[in-house]
Amino acid sequence: MCRRALFGRPLLAGAVALATACALAAVGGGSAGAARKAPPQGYTIGFSNPQGTQPVLNEFQAVLTTAAAREGITVKSLNAALTVGKQVSDIQQFINEKVKAIVVFPLAGPPLVPVLTAARKAGIVVLGYNAVPTLEQPTPAKIYPYSADLNQNIVNEGAKLAAAFVDKKLGGKGNVLGVDIAAPVPSLHAFMASERADVTKGHPGIHWLETVSDVTDNIAGAAGPVADALTKYHDRVGAVMAYFDGAAIGAFHSLKAAGVKAVVVGQQGNETGITAVEKGEITATIDVEPYNEGLVALTMVKDLVAGKKVPLVVTPPVMLITKQNLKSYVPWARALAEIAKGKLKPPANLAAVQKA
């Protein structure tokens, strides 16, 4: 109850008081004398953005930057442009600049380990952002070189929500096509694998045809492979599950051109995706609420910098958005405006947002 009301929905302006109440409830009570010790201010956080054209990542970046600035903390972001080598050099640049913390959404696993290890050895806090998406029982050794991880929760909760929705829409029977990113993004590949497993589990009548790749990470990049798949499978596609809203919209255009009606589900909940849901172009999307993620990330960084104990993996909730519950959707721009005004603040305690 506290988690959803605080991070989500209609009462953004009341978040501060509710954050305090939820935090106290999460730890079984508290007092004014147990107030958080403020970490040293005036330091810099580096954010390694893997793809500067992705709406969800840019919203997270804007929220982290805006919320941090209100507390005297600077955020410097570098765009890796879906290039692993560039991400490695970006992280090295942060090390050279002696930032206090690095937040990184990894484009790859092993290739980043040496430079992230160097960051940890330099005394820099390293917060993963979807760095360990499938780890159920994390330990410090298992998540190293990350200090902790902010998990988008798409691999577990998001995939299950989308799969249950598609199963219901298809009535337990039909062919499903997946659309994944071509770039080596571990969390997105894990997400698509989970969608495939979840949508077919216990439903022998549902068949996963294949997973096609969006090479350019945009609408057009998905439209071509989906059109080819429609030809290959003689238009027998009942649903398309895509790794992000742009790919879902690209799938819709190909389906429309072929005269095929199908369930289409995206992921992110960005403005373009929500508009597509409103128009009936895509059937649903998973809203990951990046404004929540940015606020939670800031609290995690501040606590880690202050030497406080932080959950190894924090997983804020996500929400499936359809035409039926559009009123519960919080526009990202509105949330960012609330953050800029100081009406929506980082959680006072991570226990209030940790997903069980």
C-alpha cells in the first residue's frame, strides 16, 4: 500500500509526508532523533547512459540530475551510444575526474568488469542500473564490482504482467512474436527471455514463433523485421511482445500494412508509447516509472557514499498500462516538474520502496 501510493499515482504532491510515514512503518517505528545523517554535499555523480536516444534513460537522467541538484550534488552524464568500448572509456573518464559515485546501465557484463573494478579500488561507489536483472539471492561477491543495483523489475514483475495480459487476450491460444534489441544489453535480453518463458508456461496452445532483432533501436528498426516475420509465418501472428515502446509501434505499423490484427505490448511507458495505447496502436505497455527509479537511485547513492548499509538489489514496482487504466498513469513530464519544485522527493528510507 505505501509503496504504490508513494511512488505512483495520483498524490504526487503528498509524497513527502507519505514517504516519512512509509519509512517509519517499514522499520517498525522511529523517532525524530533517528533522522538520517546527511552525506557530504558538493560531490559529483557520473551517469553512464548506454543510449542517449532512449526516452526512459533520458527521463531517469533528468530526474537524477534535477533531484541531485536540489541537494547540492552534481550529475555528469555521458552517452555510450550503444557502444561497449565507449561505455568503458566513459567510466574511465569518471574515474579520472574523481567522481564520488558512478551509476551505470551496462551494455555488457564481463567487458565492464576491469574498469568498474578500478573504480571500486579508487574508492568510488558503483551503482548498477539493471546490472543484475536475474539474480534472486544476491551477495556482495555475486554483484561485484557493483556496490548495489537498482533493478527495473522488468525481468520478473514486468514480464509476468505482460505475459498474463497476452495470455488472457489470446484466450490461451495463438502465435507470439518477440522483438528484442540487437545490441548486447543483458537486461533487455533477459527481459525478452522471461516474456517468452512466462507467456508459454502452462499454455500449450501458445507458441513463441521467434524473436526478431531491432538493429537501430527505434520504430523503423522493428518494422522491417516484423514485416519479414509476417511474410515468413503467413500473417499468423496473434501477438507481438517488444522490448520497448518504439519497437512495439514499429510492429504495429507492419501489422497494419499486412492487414493483421494482433495484441501488441511494449515496455517503458514513455510518452510516445502511452499515446499509442490511447490511439489503440499498441494494446499495452509496461510503465517502469523512471521518475521513481531516479529518486531511488539518488537515495541509494547518498546512502552508499555516507557508508550506510543499502540493500544489494532494490526493485521498485512497475505497472501495466492499458486503455482501461490510463487514468492511473503519471506522465513523466509531470513527475519531473514535481521533482524540480521539490514536491516529489527521494525516499527517506529504501525499506519503503524495496520490492519483496
